Amino acid sequence: MTGPPSAMGVEEEFHLVDTRTRRLVPGSEAVLDLLPKDCFTKELHCSTVESNSRPCLCLGELGRELCALRETVIGRAAELGLGVVAAGSVPLADVGQVRISPGPRYARMLRDYQHLTREQLICGTHVHVELADRDLAILVAHRLAPWAPPLLALSASSPYWLGADTGYASYRTMVWRRWPTAGPMAGYDSAAAYERMIAGLIRSGVIGDPGMIYFDIRPSAHVPTVELRICDSCPRVDDIVLVAGLFRALVSRELESVGREPRRDVCLEAVRAATWQAARAGLEGDLVDPVRGVPDRACRVIGRMVDGVRPQLEESGDWALVSGLARDALRRGSSARRQRQAYARRGRLADVVDLLLAETRSGFPTSRRPAA
């Protein structure tokens, strides 16, 4: 990092559930009518609401912003008898009972992609880091691809799908991978070459607009940022802050390395394999080490990732917060693990939903919160 920390922001997608049945419900239109339009918006399904944070320079500020947005949407939803869940999936859902949001773009997606569109009962966390130079954003997005799988593992929160335990920590990843443009981004020499690729895909008719480029890490389609899109929605705000801090540090490190190593080709097949492994294992099994390409315990892979960006975290003043949050996350284990533990106690998926509702309300721990 050669200057002040880059601004960052987060888009969070939330499920809406009936607080009596704990089932996914199409309540977004009613909830959004009660929410400020500059911070909240609709998503593909009527069971989902998205929040958009302000750009923040400080991780503590970002945590407080996310807590305030959650408090707002939880409060408005409660007025309608609805609960708010931040997780990759909710276990009690019926594809046939949830509607697609109104609008010509979503209508076209339903017409073109059919059941793939109906099955997108999933939510993600998207982290934006400011990077105004689009040529650099193209380079960085490709070069960071190997680091997306361990970030996914930190967020893994979707073990259940339509009432069944999938055996995955992030089954959302398996659902999301069905889109024609999902996955790691290939390398492009310039923003112009990247835009030509997008234009070609639109011309082919396979996608309808640039917003349907769904790479795990991409230059944003609408703001001057590089965007991390691979992560599940996180029940705990501290996990989002951890991922955001690590992602900003990884972006900073990659920007520093571009001058020394202008071109670096990433093996996308290896990244796809590592992503599958992260979705399967979460924090409870082995991950593929992004540098060595061999399996190792998740705690060691995550630990080396954190240590590897220590210079960038120290320069931005984030080392103590991020390293502490990483230790906490590894000690707790993934959300997927906690959900399975909740189910094991009584064999009730409603208990899993109750856990997710409680964690979504839990806020950002004061003990980890830097002074304003």
C-alpha cells in the first residue's frame, strides 16, 4: 500500500422468513416499502432484500454501518411478522412458493434460464474495494482468483438445501456455479479486451447485460471497484468485517506486486477445484493451499493467508482487528458447523433457522470494535 487505505463497501443479501413457520416467504415488496430506498433494494427473488453500505475507510466503521443496516431491516420486517436471515441458504424453503421480483430484467432471466432462476434461493455477501483504474482492476481480479476459495470457507453458511443436509458447507456455491458466467475470471490484457469479451457474450444472447458477469472476483459493473462475490451471506457481522479486511489487504498486496511482475497467469482449473473443496469443507476440513496447490488444514491455510498480508494490514491499522477476528472464526468454526450442531440437538430444522435469526441480530462484538 502506497497511500491511505482504499474505501470499501459491502452489499448484503438477506432472506425473509415467516417467524411462525420459519419458512422462506415472498415478503420483500412489503418490507422495501418501509425501508430507505438509498440503502435497500430488491433482488431476483421476492424472498430477498439487499442492503448497500456507504463506502468506509475504517473496518470498525464498516462493522458499525452493517449493524445499523441490519437493525433497520430487522425492525421493519418484524412489523410484518417476518424475520431476517443472513446466510447462504435457509433450510426451510419451497421453490414453488417463492416468486420472482417484478421487472423486465428479472422476467427475461426467468424466460431465458427457467428453473435455474427459480432455484436461486440463495444469498451472498459482496465486498467492494475502491480501484478506479479499470485496467488495474482487470489484472487484480484475475491474479486474486486463488485466494477466493479460503475467503469462501470463512463465509460458508449453506449446508442445508430445501430441507436436506447437502454434505457441503456452502451448497450455495454449487447452486451459483450453474450460471454460464460464474467462476474465476480469466486474464485480460486491458479493460478494452475485457469489455470486448462482455460485448461478445451479450451479442451471443447467453447473457442480457454486463451485470450478468458473475465472476468470483470482478471489476464492478457499476462502481469503480474490484468486487469479491464468492462469499455466502454471513450470519455474524464480524465474519464480514474479517473477509472485507482480508480482501482489501489482498488487493493492496496485488497492486504492489503488479509493478514487479506485470503478468501472471492463474490456472483456472486449479482454482475451480479449490473452490469446490472450500465449498465442501468450509473450515472443518482441508483447503487447497493457494501457493503450494496441496491440501492442508483450513486453520493453517487461513493462518498463512492472514500472516501473508500482515504488512498491508499493519499499514492500514487493521492487523490487531483482523488477526483477532481470524482467531475467533477458526475457534468457532464455520456457520455450517454451528447449523448442524443446532439441528443435532433435537432434529428440528426450525432450530437451525432460530440460530440464524439470532446470529443475524447479534451485531459486531464490542470487544473487537475499535474506537470511532
